[in-house]
Amino acid sequence: MTSTIKTRFAPSPTGLVHLGNVRTALFNALYAKKQQGTFLLRIEDTDAERSRDEFTQQLMADLRWLGLDWQEGPEINDSNAPYFQSQRADIYARYYTQLEQQNAAYPCFCSAHELTISRKLQLSSGRAPRYSGTCSHLTPEEIQHKLEAGLQPTLRFRVPKNTTIEFNDVVRGSQRFQADDIGDFIIRRADGTPAFFFCNAVDDSLMGVSLVLRGEDHLTNTPRQLLILQALNLQAPDYGHISLIVGDDGSPLSKRHGSQSLKDLQDKGWLPHGVANYLARLGHTYSQDHFMTSEELAQYFELSRLGKAPARFDAQQMHHWQQIAVSKLDHENLWNWLDKNTRSQIPVSQKEAFVTAVRPNLVFPKDADQWVTVLFSDLICFESEATQEIQTAGKAFFEMALQAIETSGTNWSELTNLLKISSGKKGKSLFMPLRSALTGKTHGPEMGKLLPLLGKDRAIQRLKNAYSLTE
């Protein structure tokens, strides 16, 4: 490892950022923060057809929402600019020329059809498919003839023969790859755009990245990139390949498993600290299991605690951390987190009391809507379980409840004490019919906090409605 740590996140802006992408960013940001290093953001937008500016703007907004502020990259620090690969073509061109002059790269005129046939022949004979080297020995005259004929070549890296590529993966340990198993690979497409293997490796070195944490699906890319950097005499970073996230069936995480974009999460009211606490534990373990601040998540982040086995996405666990995050919001932030339409239906004088009452029952902003309806609307909808509780309690129970509330008003403790004496009921047989009658539900916030919000007049009407259900 170098003494100054610099990690990076290098997404392609071809869609919205999802949980798998952002977990990679989170791990890199946490490690940089732990080491008091630099977290760099680079935009790999060489796919001109699919890369869009709105995706770039959204991914930067998503990272900031999650608290992943980069110290170097777009809009922040231009010491290694430009940070958009679409603006770095001249840089790549110099290194392509260098490789060609060293005979470490050569133009390839093989068509897609020819390459497909070659792969099929290799597979049918039981060999691993790799480029056969058809164009690797073309003379300058042959190359010139093909160019004059209008053929547009790719540029292939010439992989040295009989070579072993070795490196230490900071997550997976010692790695060995045989160069003869790789085959010469494309580093520049026929349209002149750089291939991922090339520009990703060159930019990491030129920008001084010291550690690359990325998904294990990139593990086989690493020997190719090390060969490129060695040929260009450029410093290679250390690499660590983290486990991929899978669904409960073991297949790659997708929407059907509950994967969502960060924008979707934000729109639905997920809280960034809750999401971060979950993702930081997805494929990484902490010795502490409490809800952590961003500083603590970084402080206790350890490369040695990154798992090698696939990280299984657990929607329930993600909800668990969301619930804790909601519980830690102060009153004002929780109020502002609620939907604007929800807030507009709550009397200003009862704002604090409402937040205090329903807080334990909220996971998402929409969860408050049902309690707004229960407390501030004359409409009442009895759930089937509540109706059953009411009918089981019987007519006499609610006659006594109506008498008791005239004395107790909205004091829940006094109401239940009076009703306990008059009805002889206690425990669940006392509290459940009352809750069911007053809210239409058998579960919810503490009734001692709900009843004052409901008000005496509305509570009496609810008890009368319940009485009518017993007839």
C-alpha cells in the first residue's frame, strides 16, 4: 500500500444508480475516510449512445444524499481533470501510440462474423475461446493496404507469451493468471473509443488511485490491466474484489428481489443514514452492531472484514435500519420528512403531539397517512379484526364506555379505570375493544397519546358507531 490512500468510484452514467453500485462507492468512501485519504469520483462516459447527462447529475445527487462526498472529481477539485472520460481522448491517444511504437499493440481487422466463427470452432474443440492472433503478424504494407480499402481496425494489446501475472488481492489474497489463457484483447474499438480495460487502468494510474475496491466480476479484468500498466511503465493501484450482492434465491440482485435505485429510495422516504448502515454491513461485518454515524462507519471499517462469499440481500434487515433511522430523527426533521399533503391535514397546534404519538409506528412517510385519517377525519373504517373485537365486547360494554368518557374526557387512563370498574373487564378484553372502536384498528400507537388528538366529541361518535355494530 502507498502511504497516501486514494480510492475511487468510476460509474458509467447509463442509468440510475442502484444498491449494488452505490455499495461499491460506499466501501471506497469509508476506507478513504478511515485513512484520512481521498475519495475520487470519475465518470466513465465513453459509451456515447447510452451515457446521458441527466444520469450523471442524478448519480452525483445520489452520492451526496447518501453522504458520500468526494474530495476529488467533478465540481470539487480539478487537480487531475478532466474527470469525464469522454474528454480524455487526447490522453488515451498518446498511450495508444506509445504501445504501438513498442509493438505492444497492433491493429486488428477481423470482422465480428470472423470472430464469432473462431469462437465457435474453439468451443467445439473443447478450448477456451480467445483471440487466435490472426492479425498479430500483419506487415506494415498489409496494414496499409487494408486501411486504404476502408477497413476500420480495432487496436489489440499484445499479451506476452509464457507469462504469469501475479498480484495480491486485498480481499481475496494471492492471485495468479497465465497470460496464455487470456489472448490478445481489444483496447480501442473500431470507432476509436477506448475499451474499459484500457482507459480505466490508465486513468487510475494517472489520477494517483492507490486502492481499487470493486465487484468480483472484475477480477479477471485485473491481469489485463496490470499488463497494460506494466507496458506503459505506469504505477498500478492495489486491487480488492468484493463479493457481489445476490437475492434470496442466490441469483444476481434485481428488482424482483427488492433492488431499487437510490432515487426511488429517496422518493419513497428511505433515510440515507439507515441505507448506509445497511449497505455497510452487506458483505462487510462490524464488531459493533449498533446504529452508527458516518464517522463510526468509517472508523470501524476494515478491509479484513470484507467477505468473499456472495452478500445476500435481506429486505427485512434494510427495513430494520430504516426504522432505527426514523427513531433517531428529531421532531422537526421527522415533521419535514412527512409528505407535504400529510402535514397540511394536521392542525398546527397538534403538530408536536402527532409526531410524538405516531413516531414509533412510522417506517415511511406514507405510514402517517392512516393516522391522519383516524385522528382528524370523521370517516372511520373498521378492519375485520376490529369489528370482531367490538362485536365480542357487546352492546353493554359500549354503553358503559359512553358513560365513562363523559367523565374522563380524553384522559385514557381515567377512561379505562372507570370502564374497568363498571364492566368488570381488564387487560386485553378491556383495551382491545376500546382501541378497535376509537381507531378501527387492533394495533397502533399508544392510546394515551392518540385519544387527546382524537378529541372528546369524535371519540364519543366512534363509540356510538361501535355500539351500532353490536346490534
